[in-house]
Amino acid sequence: MQPQTHLFFPGLTENRIVLAALFAWIIAQGIKIVSGIIKEKRFDFKWIIGTGGMPSAHSAGVSALATGVGMNAGFNSAIFATAAIFSLVIMFDAQSVRRMAGHQAEILNRISEDLYYKHEVKPERLRELIGHTPVEVFMGALLGILIGILVTTV
């Protein structure tokens, strides 16, 4: 097979699979930003790059990636199997490991506050919302699959 001699950025911007993953991530993150503005009646820059919340941008991105690969290379291909397993690992991590780390941060923050109010320690707040609930992961995956289908078939 002859190697492609395309330039990096033009080739990247024409890659519908990459575009599907990026669009899914951006749309999921955008939903969280709009939702935050509606709920809080203010804008917080942290919502642009933050993790956690509905829907999971991680799940949306990797699901769109796997869907795009499946649509392009076939759902019985080795590359789809790789993308699908990669997606499952990312989604499992988002709703288990990172979520548990968030729960631990919440508990440590309460302990730090208790110590601070007794004037024994000045706490440094830990980030609590770093993972996702299973519903957030599912909704992100569903969004990613839909975007993956739309972007790779249009």
C-alpha cells in the first residue's frame, strides 16, 4: 500500500471520524455549559474544560470515534474492535475510578473543613466533580453514537 502524502492539518480536517469525535466532545461540553448558565444564571470558565456532569463528553467523544470507525471500516474489523474496547475502558474509568476519586475528594474536603474550623489546619480544596454517573456516561455514549452516524454518513 502506498503511503499517503497529504499534509497533516488538511488531512485531519477532512477525516470524518476525527471530526465526529471532536464534534461530539464539543457538543457534549456545550450542553454542560448551557445547562450551567441556565442553572447558575452565570458563566464559569471552568465549565469549558471541566470534567463531570451531564452528558459525559469523554463518552460522547469515544463513542463517536468508535461509531465512525465502525461505519468506515466495518463493525467486524479489527480496528473497530480496538476502538470499541478503548471506548469501553474510557467510559468505565469515567464512571468508576474518577467518580470514586471525586467521592474521596468530597470526604477529604469535609475533614479539612472540620480541622480548619477548629483552627488546626488551613485546607486546600480538592476537586470533587471529576467523574460521571452511569446515566451521564450512557447519555454521552448515546450522543456520541448519534453524532458519529450523522458525521460519517453525511
